[in-house]
Amino acid sequence: MSPSTRAILFDFGGTLDAPGEPWKERLFELYRSEGVAMTPSEFAPVFYRADDQLVGTVGRTLSFADTVYRLVDGVSAALAIADRALTGRVAAAFIDNTLAYVQESRRVLARLAPVYRLGVVSNFYGNLAAVCDDLGLAKDLSVMVDSCVVGCTKPNARIFACALDELRVAPAEALFVGDSLLRDMAGARDVGMPHVWLAPAERRQGEPCCADDRVIASLTELSDSLVR
């Protein structure tokens, strides 16, 4: 990382709340563990339909748990699953898994915050700030940019610019950390921001978008290299 780096921006879903595994993949595995038979390609449009239905329809103070339950309710409805107990188990498992992983993210942010200005840039539903507060992340974040609030989504350069402007740093002075090659890595690249790909080996698909991109398996690996 450049000595001029003053800020670090993170993706949320799949980065701060899970080790390189987006919500779609996590939910697919949980439904499959409940015996729901489908392929990833069959699940994808179901998830995206339920995901899109939440954008802009939730209150800005909706909690993390309630957000997950609403999303899973929508997915189950689209899958014609009438078993409320199954839906509840999927949502509860997703929440428990997130809470377990977020402990690492909280430690990483607390370690980085005295040295760098930190923020989140996420394609979300309008309640990102409340969710980050719920999970104990917000106290170390200077900016939380929610696509639904600002009116554009990653990889659009404008959503990255919103965070950089609020932090008052140039793209070259910031680092973006995310799990998506298309939304995070390519988006940060196009705005001129250095970027780090969170992609554990067992989940890695494809090659880094730039030849010299750093690839990490965990956020702790990142903080270990940045703070001595």
C-alpha cells in the first residue's frame, strides 16, 4: 500500500459481514442444507428478485436481523416455500453466522481506526447505517454510503466519489477492500482507487482485475500488514 494512503473503504455484504461470501451464496447454501433442491443458476434470479424488492422499501432504522428476516421471507415466497419454520431457521442461521464473523471485522476496524479514516460503500436497501450500528461497526466508520440513499450503485464511479468527497481524500489516497470483482474491484479501479480483493482460496473465482492487485484471505491479514 502507498505511504500516502489516508483512508480505507470497505464493501459491506461479503466483506465486513462474511469472509468473501456474498449474501446470495450464503443463503443458497442454507436453503440447500434444509433440503431445498435447486441449482445456483436457479436460485440467483429468485434471490435478486427478493433483494430488489427491499431496495427503498425499508425504514432507515430497520435492524440487521429484521432486514435478514424480510429478505428470507421474500426468497421463501418466491420459492413457494410455505414452511415458516424452515424460513425461520435459514434466517436465524444467516444471522448467527454473520454475528460470529463480525467479531473479526470489529477487531480489524478498531485496529485500523487510529491510523486511517474508515468507511463503507455498499449496494444496500436504505438502512446501511442502522445495520452497521447494530453490528457494532459504526463507531469506527467515518462514512457509510448506501446506494439506495445516494441513488447509484457500484460499480458506478459516483458512489465511490460520494465516500471520497465526504472523507476529503483523493482516490489515490484511499484503498478499497471488497469481495466482488465486478462491483468492488472494477468500480474502484475505474475511479482511480487502489483496491484489495478479499477472496479466500476456496471461494476464489477468476483472476484479479489488475495484475498487481493484492488478494487476501481475511481482513485480519490486511490489518496485520497495515498496522505494526
